[in-house]
Amino acid sequence: MNRAEVAELIDHTLLKPEASVQAVDALVAEARELGCYSVCVSPNKLPLDRQALGAVKVATVCGFPSGAHDSRVKALEAQLACEAGVDEVDMVIDVSRAVAGDYDYVRQDIAAVRAACPAPVVLKVIIESAALSDEAIVECCKAAEAAGADFVKTSTGFHPAGGASVHAVELMAATVGGRLGVKASGGIRTAEAAQAMIAAGATRLGLSASAAILAELD
């Protein structure tokens, strides 16, 4: 894919806890200049200036980064984000439940957030794939689809187990079979890595190093 095509898949991301309002403003300006699909920011930075965004969409996170929140808290967080005008919500599953094989709970957790942010808001489900077995990755993807999610997403980028891998993206893409999108996120820092994720089946990329990656494709 060429530079413009890759840019159109990017959620240009700034989720550092210490990120300032000025840094978010710079993120928005850069996303617009680069032609990124969206910006992804923490909930405390909402709402964003739609005029400054132009055609760039707004995503935020929910239950981030641990996923170890009561489903009612995640649902309220998603609801407040929707009221602040976001286009997309990236929620984190309860990773401990996934590791334990409690996929019914995972599905119910996702469904609670889905109910709080109905379409047209896009719901992406972060499964923290590096912390899961292949079986758990597959089952969590199935749970996300059953709960009405629009995307499955590899990683928060904050888990010590690591971020996105080609293997996880391939497995997730095979499981959802094009019915849901697949977002690769976490540790993608080169154009080669980004292209590998796309080739594996990623339909969206979560990147903080977007400018450097796209510069490699010029």
C-alpha cells in the first residue's frame, strides 16, 4: 500500500497519562496533515474541536488500560464519551476473565458497553492478544462479534506481555472473517511492521509513530 492508503487506516494515538492539552492539539493538527483516519485520545481530553479536526474522526478508550473495571463503569465511561461526541470507542476486555476461560463474562462485558454506545458509534474491543493463548484469542473474537462489536483490536500498548503480532492479527482476521474489522495496535514503529500487519489482515492501525512510519513510505 502507498503512503496515502496506509494513512487512511491510522488511528493517530496519544494515550500517555501525562499528555497535555497542547500535545493533543498538536496530535490533531498532525493527523489532519498526514491524512490519518482518526485520532485516539484519553477520555479526559474530550470533547475535541471539530473545526480543528476537519475530516479526522475521534476515538477514545474505555476501561483503559487494564480492563479490570466493573462493566457498569465501562458502560458509563462509554456513554459519557458518546455524549462528548466521539465517533469510536476502544474498550478493554477483562483480561483475567479471558485468561480464565470465562468467555460468557467477556461477551456480557462487551455487550454492556455496546448498549451504552449504540451505532453509529464504532465499538472496538481490545483483547490484549499478547497475554492470551490462541484459543482465548479466538474465543474473545467470537465473544466480541456476538456482543455486537465492530472491531477486534490486539493491544493497549501498555501490557508487559507486548503489543501486536502478525500471528495474532492473522488469527483474529481468520476468526472474524471480514464481518468485523481488525485493528493492530501496540509496538508498531516501522513501515515494514505496519505493512506486515496489513498483509496479515489488519484493517486499522493504532500508531503513535504515524509521522515517522509514513515518512518511510514517501
